[in-house]
Amino acid sequence: MEKEIIGIIAGTLSAASLVPQFIKSVQEKKVNVSLVMLILLIAGNAFWMWYGIKLNSLPIIVTNGFGFLIDLTMLILLFKYGEKK
């Protein structure tokens, strides 16, 4: 059980890492993140979700699913607002 808790905490913190950038991007209507970075994050989270499904591990699926949605939303914002300097 202790390993599960550590995994949930680690996954939650990792998945939440882009939330401050997401909030800032929405407030400023400006996105300053790399397209390549977002594509890699989306792909990585998708594979982590797949791995979690294979292991039947809800913490892996949920935390990476959240990360996937945040990353995908940031990608949409990047196209909506464009990368402004």
C-alpha cells in the first residue's frame, strides 16, 4: 500500500506540473511552450496510460490521463493563441 501512495503522489505532482502554465496561458491569452515539448508529453502520457491499462493500475491511468488532458489542452491553446513573444 505504501508503494501505491508514493506512486499516486508522484503521478499527481507530475501531472499537475503544467497546471500553472495552463492558468497563465488562459489568463494572458498567450502560450510560450514548445510544440515539440507538448507533442512529446502527450505521447509519453498516452504510453503511460497504455502501460497502466496493461498493469490494471488505476493510479497510473488516472494521473497520466489527467496529464494527457492538460497537455492536449495546452496544445489546443497553442494553436488558438499562437506562440507570441
